[in-house]
Amino acid sequence: MTTSDHNTEHLLGIVLVTASAAVFGLAGVLTKSIDAPPLVIACWRGLVGAVLMMGYLYWRRGDTGSPQGLKLGWRGWLMATIGAASSLAFITAFKNTYVANVAIIYATAPFVAALFAWLLMRERVRGQTMLAAVLSLAGVGLMVFSGLGTGQPFGDALALVMTATSALYMVLIRTFRDTNAIWAGAVSAFMVFALAWFVDDPLAVSAHDIVLLGAFGVSFALASILWTEGARRVPSAEAGLLGSAEVPFAVLFGWLFLTELPPAASLIGGAVVLMAVFAHAGRDWMQARALRSAGT
């Protein structure tokens, strides 16, 4: 590959990862625009998204549907269960607190994942990660405290559950390397659909909601595909930095489409979290760039 081709691929990767962050940022707006219960939203979002992603994977990488490839085992079922719980907490949180709160709390997932990696795999936690985690915890604490008495703490608590389960899922993907994570994710979507079928009525939705549910599933699949294609074209540190843009996108869309403006304390806490996240990701990117420069 020539230098020109490499630069073109790198630029394309930046565009794709940034686009995926923007599409992911629409999740809160779409959730709050749908009148259906959270379980029904999660079931159709997951089902439509899983079907589209599996179709994409089949087209992009060839037939991955061999019997061995679809065998989960207890590890895969554990991942699928955690994924289903995370999906339900994710959607329900948006229904019960500000879009900005959910997005900013979720931004701490890499730090929670570092904690789980230390607990489960004894991975060393870097000093800069610990400092960023402490700052993020302080910011989240301020956000949750500001919601006391407003009915928002329940949604914030669900956002914390979603963040913890998502972080655990990230670590399990690395721990259980022989497990098909894509198939486990698809199974988690089918699990949510089955639960909705027995607990609620996923077919009892309005025509308006049907359109939005379909759009939600398509956006979920599109964002995942854009991330997959973009992240393989840029260094992981840079992908992490660009992916952090999901948070300001979510806050911006919540303000533009829902006219949501969280309390001042939430905004201050959110600013602390974002400062920690972007500083941590930016430092990783600068270190990776320095290493690449030293190797040339």
C-alpha cells in the first residue's frame, strides 16, 4: 500500500468512526420519541439490529454460520445474558433520566472495564487510568446527587447498571476469546425478544412507533458496522478518542430534538467526566502516535 493509499484509508477510518459516534448518539432521542414500553423498544431494536448485522457479516466475511461457529457454551450464554440485561437497562435509563446523564455515565465504561479486567484477569491498571476513573466517579456522583428529589436517580442508577454490564461484557469478550461474540450478541437480542413476547405484547405498537422502532434497529446496526469498518483503519487509541465523540453528540441531539437541558450540577458533573475521558483518550492517542513516529 502506498503512502497516499494509507492516508486515504486513515481518513476514511476517521470519517467512519466519527459517523458511528453520531449515529450512536441518536439512541436517546429515538428512545424518548417512541411511546412503547422499554422492553418492547429493546426487543425490536435488538432484533432488527441483530438480523441486519448478521446479514452484513455473512456478506462481508463469508459464511460464518457453521455449527461450530454458532455453538455458545456456558461462556457464550453468560455473555448473551449480560448483553440482554445491559440492553434493557440502556433503554429504560433513557426513559427515566436525561439523555445527557445516560451518555455521560456510559462514557465511564472504559474505566469500569479496567476495574473488571484487574479483578478477573489481574491486568495492571495504569496510573493515568486510575486518575481518570476517580475524576469520572466524582463527576458521576455530582450528577446523581443533583437528581435527588427530581425523580431522575432511578434512571441514573439504571445507567450505572448499563455501564457496569457493558464494561463486564467488554472484558468477557477478551477473556473468552474462543467464543463467538457476534453470535452471543445476536442471541442476547433474541432473548430480549422472547422476554418481551411473554411479559408484554411486542406487536401492540402504533404505526408511528413501528417506523421509529425500525429506524432504531437500522441505526443500531449502521453504527455498529460503521465502527467496525472504521476502527480497523485507524489505531485503537485514535478510534477510542474519536468514539468518545458519542457523548457530545448525544447531549447535542437531546437538546436539539427534545429541548432537554439538565440541571447546572449535572452539566458541571458531566464536564468533569468528559474532561477525564477526553484527556485519557487523548493521552493514549499521543503516546501511540509517538511510538509510531519513533518506529519509522
